[in-house]
Amino acid sequence: MSANVSPPRPSAPPRGEPDQQRVKFLVNSELLSDVSFLVGAKGTLIHGHRFPLAAGSDVFYRMFTAERGAPPTTGGPIVVSDVEPDTFLEMLKYVYYDNPTISEDNLVDLYYAAAKYNLMGLKDRCRKFVATEEGSVMKIYQANVKHGFEELNDACLRTISRNPLVMFRSSDFLELPLDLVERISAGSKLRCNDDQLMDALRKWCKHQPEHQTEHFKKLSDQVKRQREQTRDYRCRKWLFFGPICYTIDPCKGTFHVTAQREVLHLYGVGMYVGCHENDQPMSLSVVVMDGEKMIRRSQANVPPRDDIYVYDCMFERVSLRAGTKVTVVCDGPRRQGETPLKKFTFWNRGFTWTGDSTVLKIEDERNYEHTAIAYLLYQVKE
């Protein structure tokens, strides 16, 4: 018997424990055991108890009773060859006292066990782990290739979409197979702009030993198709309105953002770009400051267009609790190393901010006349 699954042998049940802890000592214990399992490829013996198992799972209930004409399970141990012992024990912890240990290393296998024994609460626990543990998502997404649970894939894609710039920086992203990268690039709710997505796809393609050109063409075509359908960040917008003007003066906007009553996330700033007289790529920069400390920086080289449009300067998520204030500094379009370009901007006299002021407060500190800021992208905690 493996050391890591050796059953405890208490002389008596623990006393004075909370209800959920009173049966903890029975997990894989011979004490009062009335069923056993040979688990995993090596057939590790694990002890069980019919009552908590049947009460927690209709699959175990049918296994242990004569329901639907099936004879009750008797005799020797029940063979469970498709679940490994460590995973089976974590499942028992959930069934017995609702306290499994879930990690990026065991989540997919634990989800498989939960699906096999119809443990809906355990499946929910696994999906919640995916939603909250961003650092583990790429590994879980790749590990799920083994079983291909669509609900797990969907949970991973939702988490990736909420903060993709962090995910793209992960070395695990570079190890994903092509079909999983395709699903990410096809996402209509990724909170990054197309330029940032394409940069990530280029890095992924360069990391692949074969078919780099072929893969990149396939992925870039997919991004172009998605662009035609318009990406939906699922973010709210604080909008700025004011009289229109052209300027060659510095086009820099600085404002404070304060969360009013609940956790919210900042994702980016929309900036006006485009000028009929400009034929060179334009450089944009957004910096988010917490006091004197820079916590986010986003830079982009925007290709010229004849029309005037808003470019989304997206950055990694900035999370603010109620009362927390950060400063956002936006440096408008310019050629690298040169003065700002003549471009479409707003006159700041008579400006108004629109949005839900009970959630977000904007304080403007402009002491100049022009700004290229169109809106701020944010989301109240989901």
C-alpha cells in the first residue's frame, strides 16, 4: 500500500469538532469501513463507507443498492482504474467533509472524478478555482486536452478573456497546442486590442519548431475575421465630450480615478487618433500611477488612417477597492522622439464626464487646453 494513502487508525472518533469535521477521520479508514476500492493503475486499496458515499452521489447510491434492478455491490473491492489514488482521496474529502484540496496539478483529474460520480458541487468548486486562480489557468487549459471537458474550456477562456495581457506573458501560453490558441484568438470578448493579440500570436508562432508561417497566417486570418464582427470588451465606458479642435500643442491627459463603493477593474483608455496630414505611425502611451509608483504602462504604435477614430490603449487589469485612487496619464499621438503631431482632439472648456458616479469618480487635473482622451474602460467586479 502506498505511503500517501495509508489509512488513519483512530482508537475513537474525535469529540467536540464542528459537524463537517466529525467524519474527517473516516477518510480511507478501516474503522467502520464497509466498502473498499482498488484505485489507479496499480490497484491501490482505499477504504470507504457506503453511507456518506451514497448520500453524496447518486452514482454511488445506485452502485450500493438494488435500484433499477441492479444487485447491490457485495464481495471484493470495487475496481476504479481510471482515477489515480491521490485524486480519489481528494474526491472522498469532498464527499465526507466538503474540504478537497484543489490545485492546478489535480484539477482536471478531479473534475473527471466529479463528472464520473456526478458530484456537481465539486465541479463547481473546480470552475471557481479556474475563475480566481489566473496563474494556473494556462496549465489547466492545456491539461484538459486529455479529457476535453467543454465546460472547463469555457471557464478557462472566460478567465483568459478577462485579463489576457497577463496570460500572454506566461511561458505556459507558448506551450499551448494550436487548437487551443485558435480558440483564444477567436474570442470575441478578449480585453486586449488586436495589435496586442497579434503580438502574442507572433511570439507563440516563433516558439513553435515547425509550421510557423502556416500557423501565423491561419491565426492572423482568424483575427481579421473577428475584427469584422467587432470585439466586445464587456467593459463600461466613462465618456468625455467637448468642442472639437485641431492642435499641434502637447496632447496629454492626466486624471484621477477613484472606486466609490465596490471593487472595480480598469482595463484601458480610448484615445482619438487619425489625421489627414499624417502618413507615419503614431506613438501612444498610457501610464497608471499609484502615488509615485508606476503600476501599469501601455505603449502602442498606431498605423495611420485617413479617418479619425478611437484607438483602445489596453493594459493589464488594475483592480481598485472602494476608496482607492490611481492616476492615469495619457500621452497622445506623436512620432517617436518628436513633438506631438497635429491631430484631432477636444477642447477642455465646458467638458463633461458621463457615467455612474456612484461607482466611479473622475477628477481631472488638466491645466492645458487639449486632450485626446475619449473614454476610460472599466468593469465592476464580476
